[in-house]
Amino acid sequence: MHAENWQVHPGALGPGTEVGSWRVVERLGVGGYGAVYRVEDMASPGDFYALKLALRPGDERAEREVHLLMSKGVHPNVVRLHASGRWPHPVTGFLFFVMDWVPGLALHTWVETLNPSFRQLAEKVGTAALALGALHARGVLHRDFKPEHILIREKDGEPILLDFGVGRYAGAATVTTAVLPPATLHLLSPEAMHFFRTHYKRPGARYEVRATDDLYALGVCLYRVVTGYWPFSPEQPPDLLYMQIKAVLPAAPLAVNSRVPRALSDVIMRLLAKKPEARFQSGHEVHAALVAAVAFGTPEEWEFSIFEWEDAPDATDEPGGVRRRIRRSDWPTASRTPPPRRMVLGPVLAMPRLPLRRSQAVPGRAQGAQGLRRQGRRWPFWLVLVAVLACATWAAKVPGGWLLPPLTEEFPAAPRAVTTNQPARWSGHEMAQEVESPETAAAAAPPLATPTPAAAAPATHAEVQAAVKMLKTTVSPATPTPNTKAPGLGSMGKALCVGVTSAALACSGTPVRPEPPPEPCPPGAVEAMEKLGIRLGDEGTATFFFEGKHVQPTTVTEGMVNVRYALGLAEDLPQNSRLSGRLIFGERVYGRLTRARSPDGSVNIPVCLELWDRQGGRGLIDLGKRGPTTATVLSTVYVRAVREFE
């Protein structure tokens, strides 16, 4: 039977399905391009393997992965290929290939489950770096190196590199037309980010990944496992993520987790260097640096477990039962030396656009103008204070409308207990599970790593007195009656309100509209998206069309809208494709996109995509400048494929 007439989707094979001479036992995971199953060899019952099945016939990417594993990628620490074929038809069917099934844990899960010593971690990562270096020497690039693609094999503790689905080797044909290869944004190198930002509008522009890109990603992996945090949070808007990766130096691992040996912290920071020439140039150099760090370090510091243990209630045990879990420290926002208690204003003073004096720096953390450089003059302290107090005074007059916290006392942050969102499971396979992996959970993401901690220097007595005197001449102290209209904030006061939180909706005073009613997708939209490789739940990024310089935030109008697709949804949807639909204003700004059209017109299909933001879900946060038919939102948005508009 021809594949095109086959009624079972390749991503939904049930137990017992026969694919060639292998019988499906369970599905391990499914992504945008392939599904992975644990299978049993019918000729040798009891022997289990991992089978990866392409989701589309004639998938050139799957064919390239087979060739890579069969020839260029043969290595003891790379998953081994055993066979390949097509299903259900031997000529026109979906390509599949069979690999070792490796029982074990992904690197980050292994660390958070077993809490090994730094010496053990250095051994595993050093071996993985050697394997990566051997592949680079053969012209092979992984291009999507992350913790779940380093599996610690259960039987012998050896690290095994997995999932070369977007891998590339010298001489391989190019199968995409995007500026960047399919990748995970927060693992991209600074030079890749810079290339994308400067060439995304150029037809035919394409970034050439190098070994130093993979090594940067290795540094991100190491940072994640020794601190429990990503260097830069994947939960923030892509625009901010681009800028941070390009220009901001994250806090050194030692500043986040004081147990990290200094030599290991230095190795990681060198891997994360902004300039590729400042990094290690090969996996062999990384291995040599780790060996030297362990050999010349103090033995005791390398024998420490990566995190401290603590007891936690265990709901699965008898009442009163406990289990151990790791405890990771808070992301550093102040000096490790506890400062004396002092009175400070709330978080509005730490807004990114207000350059303030800072207290003692955290080692390795970017400071002031050395982080994100911002243009514009500095605002005098008294002017900032006047605007803040004006906003606070106005908000106090709105029923239930305190936008700013009262004066609080600043105390050193206490360590925070964190557990993984997923149960530990010996489930070695080559593709991430369908559920969101623990490393992308909000608990594991640091706050914005821009130099904006609440570490503003305390105001002097003279500054406070001057500000109060100025305030008396600026803000009327009279208490308004219920019929009195609240005074305006002025442009700067409104900007401060917007910068506090999304609660600044109150600044505009615009009544909140009801949420839009559900409606079905356009006819044939779900099927058309699947043919293009977009599955329900898939996410990508897009930007609003607007004139002039790329700014953030931007003003949008209710009604018909176009957004420009950036990346993430499907390889066959070209960048800069136009996604059309409409915006509906409610408590949030809801977007329903119903048509996708590529720049050259080769793709013109109905779609069912909604605008999302990672912080609040469906719809976009209105930043508080709502007009009768306009709203202010971030210019970069997420789009998600859905079955219907809810």
C-alpha cells in the first residue's frame, strides 16, 4: 500500500505495529519532523532498539541524518545506527532508521536525580567534549546541542550523544532556505544571533554554523547543570533574548552556586565568551582544560556534590514520609556579603531604562554600561523620584489601584528549594518527550540577566530632601472627591507605570472588554498545516509589520492584521511569510491568524494560529497605552497552532 493512502499517521503508531522486522513496544517521543519508538526485534525477541520514523515521505533531513550516522558519525559515544528502510511501502513510504536503545538519563536529569560530584560531572562532560571534537574533525556539526541530547548510559555511565536531526556534515546538501538552521533560541551563539538580526531581510542569506557554535552550546549546557539556571531565560521575548545573548555577560557559575570550583566556573565562562575566537576552539581543548582543572584543583572541592540535599515531603509514601531533593540557590541579585538593612523603593527603580548607581557587583556579572548599552541622557535622581511618587499618588486614588509597593526593607535572599517537574525515568531515547522538558520549566529559568538587580544605591539625605521639596511644588496634596478626575501622569509618569508590571492597565483607565467568543478554524486549515509540517501545539515566533526602525514595544490597531513569520513553526514555511488574520481587544489583545502566504506565493494556505505570550498564555499583554482602537504590545510575538479559536 502506498504511504499516501495509509490511514495511520507515522507519529501515532500503537503497540504491536510492525515496521519492517521490528514491532513497536511504546512511543518515546514525537517532534516536528519525526517520531521515536522503542521497538523489539521480531527475529530476536527481547532485544530492544529505538526506531525513528519520519513524519513526511521524502524527508531530506531524515535521509541526511541516516547518512551522517552511517558514515561520518560513527563513534563509541555517539548513538549507533543498525538499519534503515521505508514504511509501509518499501519505495514510497516514510523513511525509518533503527538505533541503539540507550537506557539512561539526560545530562540535566542525571545531575538533578543523582546529584553527582563535580569530578564525576567533569569526567562525563570531558568525554562528551572529546566525542564532539572527533565529529568536528570529520566535518560534522550537531547544531542543536543541549542537555537532553547527552544521555548518561545506565549500564556504564558513558555519555552518548543523540539526535542529529538538524546535524550537518561537510558536503551535505542544504535542505532549508532559512537564515538560521532549525535550532533552540537560547542555545544559539552570539555570532549566530548577530547574523540573524542583520541579515534576516536579505534573500538567500544563510548563517554557516561552526564548531565554536557547538562549543558555545556545550557551555550553556554546563552552566545549566551546575547552577540549575539557563544563562539567559528562554521565557522572555525573543527580542530581549537576542540582545542579552549578544551583549550581556551572565553571572559566573560560582556567583550562582558557591559550591562550583573556580576553575570549572572559568572553563564555562570561556565557553560562553561573546567572541568565537575567545572560546576553546575544539572539544579536545575543552577536555584538556577540564583535566587540568581537576588535576591542579583542591581535591575536596571536586568531591562536593553539585547541589546540597534537603528533605521534602513525599506524597507517594506513607504519611510523614520524606524524600531527598536538590536545593539550588536564588539567582544572584546582590553581593554575597549581606548588606545592612536599608530603606529602598520598590522594583520600579530597577527598570532597564533607568541607569542607576549600583552597590557592590556580583563577580562575573555585567555592570552598567558594560552590559546592554542604552542611548539617551541619564535622568536625575530627583526627577525619577518625582515621577515614581506621582504615579504612586495617582494609583492610590484608583479603587484597589496600588501599582507600586510601599517602602520595604531589603533583606538578603534565602536559598530556594526546587524540584524537577518530571519524574526521574530511565528512558534513553533520541528525541525529547512530548511533554515540556524540565529544563524549560519556569522554576528553572533565571530572572532577566540584564544588569537590572534591585541593588540601587540608597539615596542620600540631601537627595531625598531635595526630591521632597520639588515634589511639593509638583504634585497637589489635595485628596480628590469621588467625582474628581485623577490628575494626568505626564509622558514620563505614564512610561514608569507601564514599566512596573502588566497591572499598569489601570494607568490608561480604559474599560476592560469581554473575551472574544470561540470560533472554528477556517475549513481545511488543520490539514493544510499538517501537510506543511505544522502540528497542533507547535510554536514559532513572528513580528508585527510596522514602518521605520525595529522598536519594542509597538502600537497595533484592532481589526485586520498581518505579522511576519520569523522561525520555529516549520522548515517549509519560509521566513518573512505573511500571517494574516485579525486582532480582538479584550482584557488582553487576542490574535487569530487564518492565512499564511510566503513572499514568493509558493505557500498560500489557510491556517489556525493564535498569538501567545510565554508569561500569560493566550493573547498578548496590553502594556497600558490602550486607545479606543489601539493597544501597545511587544513587537515580537509567539504563534501557536490550534484546533479551534477558544
